[in-house]
Amino acid sequence: MAFNAAHGAVGSGGTLDAAAFATAAARRFSVFSLPSTLDIIATVPAFDTGINAYGTALTAISQMVANGSLLSDVLANNDPNTLAAAYATAAASPPAGGGGAAVAAGAAPARPAPAARSPWAASRPSAQPPA
């Protein structure tokens, strides 16, 4: 998202550099309630009982998609107000699938089947932010 916003801010004739990326990332941090000190490139999101702010933000983005938004639309959205409203709705929504099921004491919860990989995912170039 920050990469897309930085690219849009500098335009086709501008230079997309680390400063442009950092500025765009800082704007997204406030939308997703991420600390301004977060190194988005070096930090690994954590989930489950040790969830961190980055994991929470990614969970809410997943919920935005579960609520009916296309991921491509979420990633391309450069309007902070629209994005913040969709994020707040998603963050307040129960997780897709109802948040899990009760498990008897001592029993292991059932693991979901792995998601099928899209056949075109491997052929798409990855968008990496500038160094």
C-alpha cells in the first residue's frame, strides 16, 4: 500500500526513493494504528497469542476482504479517510468463519485445509519497495 501510494505521489516523472516510501508508509501507519517506529520492511507480523500491531493490521485487512472488498482495491486505495473507515469496520467485525469453534479440554483443534495456490501467483512479479 505504501509503495502504491508513494508511486502515485511522485508520478510518472518523479523518482521513487526511500524517502517517498517512508512518507507514504508513515501515512498508512496512522490509518492502521501501527507505531511510527515500526520498520515495515524488517518486522515480521506475529499472530495468535503473541499477535503484534502488524499482525493485527494484516488480520483486519484480511477481514476487509472477507467483508467483500477486493484485495486489489484495498491495496490501491490512496484515500486515507476511506481506508480508515473500511479498516475500522473490519477491525470491529468478528473474524471470518465466526472466530473458531470450542474445543474440548485437552483436544487439539482441527487444522483447516491449506488454501489452494493460484496458478498465476508464481508468474506475477513481486512489487518490492525501493531500497
